[in-house]
Amino acid sequence: MTWDYLAWRASFNTSDGAALCCGSSIHLRPLQLEDTDEILRWRNQPFVRSHFIYQQDFTRAGHLHWFGEQLLSGSAMQFLIVANADERHLGSIYLRDIDWMHQKAEFGIFLGSVEDAGHGIGTEAARLLLRYAFDSLHLHRVYLRVFADNARAIAAYQKAGFQMEGRLRESVCIDGQYRDLLLMAAVTER
């Protein structure tokens, strides 16, 4: 598949593109380089970092590498989660390791503020991204890995349509402690 990031981003300026990723309280908009400072601020907060497998400091160089190597190539697609009421940026959601041949991708999400958690924002964002992944990108499978003790995220993922597929026992070592990951996925009904 040939990928044109600028054309993809511009497609969201049309009524069809915008409606595809618009929900009742939020909408998704493609990430831009100008969002770098906000992404860095969010990703380096302990509240956000503690839920990521990669827990080292998130750097500008690392983000710019991700943007250039992953987003511009079509290997990943990242969005900001934006409140409809006031256009406030709430977090980010993405598909990574997009495998066009096998029509699958890994899902990720984070909210930038602990105050925004628990209000259905993540569930609505996940539903929007799944709809986009299946209806527009024609992916067949979207999967995720989540810490087994992250009950709030697991519940949100299940509400959004992800199903439990398995447990990866003692899969990662964080601060000297091995932690289990759960594997969850949503598959289109085509």
C-alpha cells in the first residue's frame, strides 16, 4: 500500500472524514507535529507512564523519530482525542504496527489527565477508532496488550468491543517486578 500522510490528514477536513471519527462528546483528529509538546507533557506524567509497557522518559527525539518513521510511513496512525464542547485536547489514541497484508494493527490510548479518566472518554474514543479501522482502513483485527491489574482500562476496552484472548504471564519486568499482560482483540464481522 502506498501511503500519503498529508492526503490522509487532509481527508479529515471533509465532512465524510470528520464524521467518521466524531462521537457524541469527542472527536478524533490526526496528530500533527505541532502537538509534540502536549504529547511529551502527557506521556511523561506518572499517571500516564505507569500504564505503558515502555516506562522510560519519552523524549522529543523519540517522538520525532516515531512521527517520521511510523506516522509518515503509514506503519502507525495517531490521533488526538478532542472534546466536542470546547475543543480541549484530552489525550491520544493510535494504531501501530499496521500490517496491511494481514489487515491487523495494535491499539493504544492514553488520557492526558487523571481527572478525565472514568467518564467514558476512553471507551468512546476506542469505539470511534475501531469503526475507523474496520470501515475505512478495512482492517480485520485490532489487538492490544494491557496490564492484567488495570481493571479500569480492561472494562473500557470490553465496553468498546474488545474481547479477552489470553494472559501473557510475567511478560514484562518493571521496577524489578514481573507483571502479567492480557491480550485483547476486536475482529470485524465482515
